[in-house]
Amino acid sequence: MTTASIAGVNVDVDAEGFLTDPKQWTEAIAQAIAKEGGVPELTERHWLVVNFMRKRFLDTGSAPSIRSLGKESGVPIKELYQLFPKGPSKLAAKIAGIPKPRGCI
């Protein structure tokens, strides 16, 4: 674990840049991670997915799979790939300030 400065805030991250403490997350950090991940602006649809992932993780201790994300977030899988082009589960989890979902490479 290392410390990184994201949006002017020092946060704890793993080797891939995922926050290791979801409590350190802020919307400003989310926007900075999104820009770095190729998403120039977080729209209402992005926030729907990001907030769904955060809530699921905080409630259950694990991130949703791409299948449950597509079924339960209200955003179809095809749209998830348009919103988060470099892999929806992984990028959305990173933006949401939660650990990388199991099964993501």
C-alpha cells in the first residue's frame, strides 16, 4: 500500500491505484480518477453506476459483478461499456473508491 495525491488529497492506494480505504473517497477524487481513466466528465448516468457500486460494496463488502451491475443499477451492460470504455467494473470501482472487483484482470 502506498500514498498518492489525488485531487490534492493524500489517500491510501494499492499497486493499481485503487483506494484501500473507501472512507477517504470524495466526489472530487472520483472526478480526478475518472479523468485519468479516460472519462472526461461524470454524467448523471456515471454517478448512478458509481453510487450503486459504492453502496453495494459498503453494504456487502464486495463489488457487484458486471452482470448484476447491468441488471440492478438500471444501466444496461452495453451502456456500461460506453460510459466506462476501459472495462466498466474495474473503472467504475476505481472511480467509486472501492477495491478492484474479484475476477477483474
